[in-house]
Amino acid sequence: MIIKRVYQLLGVILLSLSVIFYGCVTADNQYSTLPPGIWHGQLDINEPGTESDIVAGERSSQSSSSNSIQIPFNFTVGYVDGKPIVNILNGNEAITVQSIDIGRDPRTAKDTIQIRFPEYDTHIEGFYEENYIQGYWVVHYRDHYRIPFFAVYGQDHRFRHTPNVKPKDFNGVWKTTFSYENEEAYPAIAEFYQDGDTLRGTFRTETGDYRYLEGVVRGDKMFLSAFDGAHAFLFTGKLNDGEIFGEFRSGKHYKTTWRASREEEVSLKDPYEMTKSLTNAPVDFQFPNT
């Protein structure tokens, strides 16, 4: 009887110690779903490359191989009335996405997320665990078009900064030619705004621009990227004797070169001069229904 009471007393003591111990432990991620705040995302376009020439985004041992290229971007997660909202960040632009589904895959018992861009007929799908998401960016209007996607919570960089490397000056307006090595060359104007080693800007062409670009300068190299649900852009370049020689990648297939020289007084063709009617007859059309 005495031995039994001793075991019962020991059990009570151990139970009390366990309650005290677990009451003092705080988890890093206390959210049952995606934690709100800043995220670092990247698209793995899976093209061979070297750090010295094309230098893409940040390689992650969890998501991609050492010879792949990433298009990085940032986004935030928030909640309104319990519903998740994602803001895709590119420079001064924030694209709000509210079409989001969070659930659980019964086959794998993993938490899943789908971020839809209905205007572009694309979406991001994947599973999440604690502080990361892994999945794909899927483009529906292209056959078998899926790009691996990976995101980490709490990282606010797009490209990593290198404080020990003095950045060259890329600021200003640059006369630019894309695909300058072949017959498909087309003109553009690069507008860069540099603050230390932080770089923002865009490329304006005669048919539009390349959105809000954001990145960094590392010595004589520059890196810019953008992702908006419809486009995934990566621009890299190297400053040499007053000229920038670079590479432009869009998605996982398109790749071309570009070359730029600093020139403040530069312009593109007037779009009204580029667009002309083939006849002098007035434009006449009607819609059959709404």
C-alpha cells in the first residue's frame, strides 16, 4: 500500500512539472495557418547558369539545385475578418490578391494553399509547413506551364545585400537596345533610381514597359526582378566602361540580351505615328450583345 501511494505521489509531481514546463514554452510560429507579415518568394526557372554572368536570385538548398536560376520577389500575408489577403510587392507597387484557398490535402495530410490570379488565368499552388511554402506557379493558357515556387516567412530581402561591396552608379536614364546581337533588336529606355545598393526602375519600350522592377547593385553588377501573377521578369547587367551589358529573362523560356548607355535626352517613337489605318474609311463596328 505504501509503495502504491509513493507511485501515485510521483505521478502527481511529474504531471505538475509537465504543466509548468509546457506553460513556459513559446513556439516561434503560433499561427495555425500562414503567419502574417513579410515573405520572400522565388520562382525556379531551372536554367543552367553561373554566378559570374547571369547571377539570378537566391539559391535555396531546400527548393532548387545549385545550377538553377531564381526570380525572387516579396509578398505579405494579412487577415481581414479571418480571411487571408496577399499583397505582391514590386517597388512602389502592391498588388492585392483576395482569391485564396487554405485547406488540407486528405491524401498527404499536408496543409495546402492556392493563390489565384483570375484576371491572368494563373495561380500559385503548394503546401505549407510552419514558415515555408513549396509548390508551383501555374499558367493555365499554356500547355504544361508550371514553374517551381518556394517561399520563406520573415525574410524581407529580394536579392541579398552585400554591405562589404561598394556599389557602382547605375542611377539615371539609359538608352537601351534589347536583342542587340540579332535582327530582332528593339529600342527601350531604362530608368533607374538607386539609393545606396538598392535599385528600382523600369524599361520603357515602344509597346509598353516592364512593370515596377526592384533589386540591388553588387559592385559593378545589377539585379532587378518583378512578379505580378502574369509576368515573371529577371534583369541582370554588368557596368563596363560606361555601358551596361545584360540579360533579360521572362518566365522559364524567354531569354535575350540588352545593352545600355547613359543618355538623358533619349526618346521613343510616337505611338500615334506607329499606329496607322490601312484605309481612309471611317471605323464602323457594333457589338451583337453586351
